[in-house]
Amino acid sequence: MRTKIIYNTVLGVCRMISVEEALEKVLSYVEVLESERKPILDCLGQVLAEDVYSTIDIPPLDNSAMDGYALRAEDTRGASESSPRYLVVVGEVAAGSMPTKEIKPGTAIRIMTGAPLPEGADAIVRFEDTDEVSRKSSKGDLSHIGILCQAKKGLNVRCRGEDIARGNLILKKGTVLRPQEIGVLASLGHSAALVIRRPIVAILATGDELIGVDQPLAPGQIYDSNTYTIAAEVSRYGGIPKILGIGRDSVQSLTEKIDEGLDADMLITSGGVSKGDYDIVKDVLAEHGEIGFWTVCMKPGKPLAFGVIKKATGRRKRKVPHLGLPGNPVSSMITFEQFARPAILRMMGKKILAKPTIQAIIEDDIANTDGRRLFARVMVTRRGGQYYASLTGPQGSGILTSMAKANGLAIIPESSKGVKAGDMVDVQMLDWGEEQGEVKTLPIVSIVGKSQSGKTVLMEQLIAEFKKRGYKVVALKHSRGGMEIDQPGKDSWRFAQAGSDAVCVSSPDKLAFIKKLDHDLNIEEIMPIVGPEFDLILAEGFRKSKIPKIEVHRKELGDDLLCSLEELSAIVTDGSLDTEIAQLPWGDTVAVADFIEKNFVLNSRSSAF
Ligand code: AMP
Ligand code: MG
């Protein structure tokens, strides 16, 4: 009796609620499930429930990154194709075995990729940079090898622990396991992982007109497709579907079926929630627990039922959340996407629940006549760097094939009367993973205080402390006065001394960014730090990069050029050279600027960026 009262109360406040409000209510009833330890290959897409530390170094030993010869870099000094350095080959080592000999001055060991570096060796020279091939083809003496290039210490050597160092935190609790994380677990020697378990979702179709897909169709019947759409959706998002079959529109049939589903973590029904016939579902569910019928401000998919079914299992009472989706195949799928999908992801411990949304130009007019949020089935294409969305056909809520043609749902807000072709719309991307929309955000915190309060000292200490914990740190300094960067004693210099990986100084009129590098950057690596507000990048140097180049040539320095002619777009010269390439007079800056403007600015698609 009591449950009926609860039900009536809920029904009493039945009103039109927003999509967000409905989702919030659904989510408030679901909890993250318990964790279980299982084989790593069964964990794809699941959330790690423990921090994973490494007990080993990967690679376990210094080893070779190439097939070649292990040697002492010192022994290759001055080596070139025209003047090889000859070494005595004292052995061979393959991946999986340990070297039995060590490298003494003047010797080399033939080594395969992945094989441990022999004692005494500090570099690997690959086969291509030796005379091995010519020796073999001329059936020459293989007890010696000619080295054709000078090697630096560490060349082609993979250092012990360079990927993973023993004792480090490798995967954090909460990580979603993708194939690469499963590979990392395997590389650590883990055959199983502790993950949040997958929810079991019971699925029940309702309706006297429905028939199973393996039965012949009688007049008035239709095949039950919702069971399959929903079960496939449940699997796609990581749950385990438990198919209950078809419940008839009678109290007895529904009661029996629902009972079968109560050991699941969630029950999803379809049909029987529209005004015409919801009395039966209402009666059955109200008997078992609480249920509310909502009118959600969306189209398709207005009627939705939600509640919890109470089930006594021994002494414990379990509450099974129940989502009653509308029967129309498209409505049931779209409401699944908006409400059941996030609920399943929450139960699996996932943090990112929203489907990625992009902005696209709509290619059809769409009217929104009744002030609800319209989810229109669209096919999104990308043309010339821009997304376009076009309707996939008739939008009736029973027309599943227009859903099958769609890869997105264009969202027309409830406040809008519609859109015209050419307008921008938000499109929810049905086939994109939730994580796809997430861009890594950098945490930021600022240390503030009065002058002389010790901000800089604390900054230095924190930088050192976070470096100790393995973080890469950027120190950002706001400087109201001048821009003294990298000068001994100044704050930016002190931050760099304290170990900061990058220092950024921002003043009211200038910005400087100094980042420690471990190699000379190429143009592609530099571009991302240049903002989009500029019109032209004038570089000096970068001779080896593939960007367009103009060489300055001065008579007094000789007639030869630094670059080969194919690499150059023009030559600025105070003489005249015998070439086909455009020559611009030294001193006529206007002519050079015109050339650049015409070729690289106004016609900027031809440049590399
Ligand atoms: P209902 O919400 O039960 O009134 O159903 C609305 C419409 O969806 C009716 O035309 C039903 O025949 C159809 N329908 C309901 N359940 C299913 C199902 N499982 N598979 C295909 N169509 C269904
Ligand atoms: Mg029905």
C-alpha cells in the first residue's frame, strides 16, 4: 500500500522536465559498482580500481634499438664511407640471450634489436652504416667489420628503465583501460587487473503486438527490434545485457518478466509508457517500488518512466533502478543515449559521461514547432576542414532506418523555432567515444602574497618538490615592471634554477616563454606555441626544414650558395647569378616583401602551414 502512495506522490508532480533535469535524477539513483579482479583481456573499456606500480625496469637492461654492431663510440672517431674504421668482430648476440664477451678497444659484437648491450660497448652502429653487405656479397672476411660513420655515445642504445622505472606509479586508479593500457599491464607482467565490474542490464520489451525475430509474422504483429537495439547499446557502453524477452500487456505477464530481471543492476523496459497504455506498467511497477512518469522536454522521446524497484534478497533489500523507455524504436534509442548510456557509464566508474558534441553547418531547414529539444538524425561529413550535417530522411519516431543512416544527432534547443540551411548547430556524435571530446587540461594554481612575503621562495621550493614527485612543471610569473628573463638573480632565472621545465614571464606588454629542451626543435615542433592571431612568420635560419626559403647571397662571400637551388624560392643578391630562380636585388626590401606577399601570404595555402 505504501509504495502506491509514493507512486502517487511522484505522479502528482508529473510535469515537463528538461533533459538535464531528467539525467540528473536518473544519475542520482545509480552508484559506482564494486570492483573485481579479472584477466586483463576481459578488461577492455573498464575502469582500473587500483594504482599500479612497477616492480621491474622496462627495458630491464641497456639494449640495442637496431640490428648492427655494438662498439665503443670512441673507436669510430673520424670514420666515414671514404675512411672506414676497422674493428675485430668478437661475437654475436641476439634478443633473448646474454652477451658472453665484452667489448675491448678495437672490437665489435654483432647485435640484434632488443639484445642486451655487451659490457664495454656504448653505441650501436646499424648494419647500413657498415661494410657488412659488401663483405658478404664479395664473400669477404667477416671476422672484421668496417664502420662507415662516426657514432656518438648512446647511439641506438635503449637505456634500462627508460620506458618504466621500477617503483614508479604507472597507471592511476580511475584510468579507463584501452588497448595501450592493457599492453602496459602485460609489459609489467600482470595477467589480471582490479577493475570496476560491468553492470548487468536486464532488457524487457512490452507489447501484445510484438513477436520474436525467430517467429513467423502474423497479421497485426511486428518484430521486436528494441530488445536488440538496446542490448547492442548496453554492450557498446560496456554493460552486460540480460534479455528478458517480450512482456505482454497484462499485469501477470509483466510481473513475471520483471521478477526475472531483478537480480540485474538496472532494468530497461521499452513501450507501455505512453498515455494510452501505461496503466499496466504503472500498476505492476508501483506494486514493486517507486515509479514516476515524466514528460521530458525532448523530441522524440517525450514519455519516460523512471523509478526504483525494491527487491528483498535475503536480509538485504536491493534497489534496482528502472528506466522505462518509449516504445517507438527511434525514441527508445535516443532516450537510451541520453539517459541509460550515462547511467551505465557511471556504474562502471567512468567520469566522462557526455557524448562529444561538435559544431556543424546544417544543410537542411529544420522547424521546431512545439518548444521541445529536437534531436534530428543527421549524417555528418567533413569537407574542407568544416563539419556539415544533413538530415538522413523522414524523422518519424518509428523510422529506424533514418537512425541507421545517421552518425549524429543535431540538437535544436527548446527555445528555438528551428534552423535554416547554413546555420550552425550542435551535433552529438553517436559513434565517438565519450573520451574523444576531452582535451587534457592543465591544472593551474597561483601563489599570491604581499611583497616580501616569500612567494618566490615558496615557488622555488614547490618547483623542487614537484620535480621530485616526477611532474613536469611550468612556472608562470606575472611581472608588472620590465621583462628581465633568464637573468641571474631574477625570479624567472630562480625558477629555472629550481628545476622548472619551462618558465613563462608575462608583463602588461610582452610575453616570454623559455622551455628546457633535450634536442634542437624543428619548425613543426615550434609552431604550436605560436598563437593563431599572427599573419606571417618570418624565420631566420632553419636551413634544413622544409619551409619555403629565400637565400641572401653576397658577392664578397663567393658565388656558391648555402642551399641547393631546388630548395630555394628566391635569391636576394647584390650580384647576379646564372640561375632560373627569382633574383631580387639586395637593398630593395619592397621587392622582397612583394615577392613574399605574393607567393606566401596571399597564396598561403601553398606554404607548409
Ligand atoms: P508503446 O510505447 O508501447 O505505445 O509503443 C509505441 C510504438 O512503438 C508502437 O507502434 C509499438 O508497436 C512500437 N514498439 C513498441 N515496442 C517495440 C519493440 N520492442 N520493437 C519495435 N517496435 C516497438
Ligand atoms: Mg505498447
